[in-house]
Amino acid sequence: MRVLTTIDAVRNEIQKARRKNHSIGFVPTMGALHEGHLTLLRRARRKNKLVVMSIFVNPLQFGPKEDFRRYPRPKKKDIFLAKKENVDIIFYPSVKEMYDERFLTGIRVNEITQTLCGASRPGHFDGVATVVGKLLNIVTPDRLYLGQKDAQQCAVIRQMVRDLNFPVEVIVVPTVREKDGLAMSSRNQYLTAQHRREAPVLYQALTAARLQIRKGERRPEKILRTIRSKILEGSSGKIDYVACVDAKTLEPLGQIKGDVLIALAVWFGKARLIDNILVRPK
Ligand code: AMP
């Protein structure tokens, strides 16, 4: 496994792989690796000759009051874990390597970036789209692996790939959870012991909503009420949003039909946790 910090070095290795006709799988991350990330790496390993992972805490996608500075950066542990998963290349650039002092360009996906997490994190998805666009241009993978945990991010990247003709297949991997249902996240480290005990309520609320839909409920407001009350009764979490949207367009639904994404974001102290489930009504 090689840990490369410059764009030129990555391009060099990619060129070598291309000459040998090797397929390339790419997993972009911000590090602080957990089983969620490792599952993406394993999926990439199964299908591709060359597996590239990036570790980059992207300043562009953090708001001025967000956790960019204190975001965990356990470099040694991440390199150790990646090696165990047989990653071929870690791209580990500095902020300077990615963003020149006169960096002036951005990628903006409209509409679907403005709802859900985009509403409370203005500019976040512009930062995500821009960095993923750059990384795709650097790594030029055949396959890009993303996690369903960040459902809106998946929708935004899929849209960008379609709109801007990136020649890459996007593969979305189901959310990996702790035994008690909590979606794995690097930000779970921010939880206090009490909040950690409470946080599984998010997945419990989502599965209760799914059951309600399976039993025939088709009114989104009923579903949302169930989720909200479960969270408020079962924890001290502060709800940012709970939404029932069309899984593709992320538009709010008047009535539940087709593939539905039920998504939420809830604050536990300083940790803003997100989770979602996809439901296909019978
Ligand atoms: P991050 O390091 O948080 O930017 O995440 C890097 C990639 O891992 C993204 O595609 C995430 O959606 C994915 N990911 C993060 N947590 C999970 C999880 N619990 N299950 C599946 N994928 C995940």
C-alpha cells in the first residue's frame, strides 16, 4: 500500500494502472475510519484491480461554526486499517495541495442541495460536489463507492456525475450500524455516554415509521409525527429535521408512494447525527 500526498504522484500511479488495463475503484473519505468505511473498501476490493481511498477533511464543506478543526484525524490508525483491507493507494493530501491560494472554481448542484441537510448547512453540498469533482478528475476511477448513510450526498453526487458526464459508475452501499442500530459515523465519537445510550432511538424511530408504512399508513404527516414523538420521548436529542421525501428527487411527498426516503438529523449535544431508511410501500 502506498500513501501519496500529491496529485502528481497519484496521477502517476493511475497512469501505470491504466496502461495495464486495471480497473480502478475509489472510496473518498474524511478518515477516522470505522466499519462503514471498511465495508465500502471491501466492496471496492471485490470488483477492482486497484483500490484507491482518499482521506481528506475538506474545509470547503464545513460551515464557519462547524467542526472542521476538531474533526478527528487519527492518521496512523487509518493507515493501519486501510492496509488491513488491502487498499492499494491512500491519497492523503494537505489542504494546500487540494486548494491553491487562488482557488476560484466550484461545482454547484441546484435544488436537491437546498433541502434536508442543505437547509441547515448552507454551502455544504457545494463543498462536497467540488471536492468529489476534483477527486474524480485526479483518480479517474471506474467505480465510485458511497454510503447510503449520507443519502443526500449520494443523490447530489449521482446528479453531478450525470450532469457533468463523469465516466464513473456510482455504487451506493447500505448503512452499516452498531449492534444497537446506531448508524456508524466518525462523529459518534463526540457523543457523551448518556447521548450514546440515547442515540439508537433514531433508528428505532425510523424502523417504527417503516412498520407504520408497511401496515398501510400513507400520510407523511402521521409518519413524521411518530418519528418525532419517539425521538422526543426517548431522548434529549434536539431535532433539526425529519422528512419523508421522494428517494430520487428528495422532494417532500404529499402521499407515500414509490420509493420513499425517510431522513433525519438530530443534535445530541455537539454531535449532529443523521440517519435514514429507504421504504418501498407494497
Ligand atoms: P465520511 O468519512 O464521513 O465522509 O464518509 C466517507 C464515505 O463513507 C461516505 O460515502 C459515507 O457515506 C460512507 N459512510 C460513512 N458512514 C457509513 C456507514 N455507517 N455505513 C455505510 N457507509 C458509510
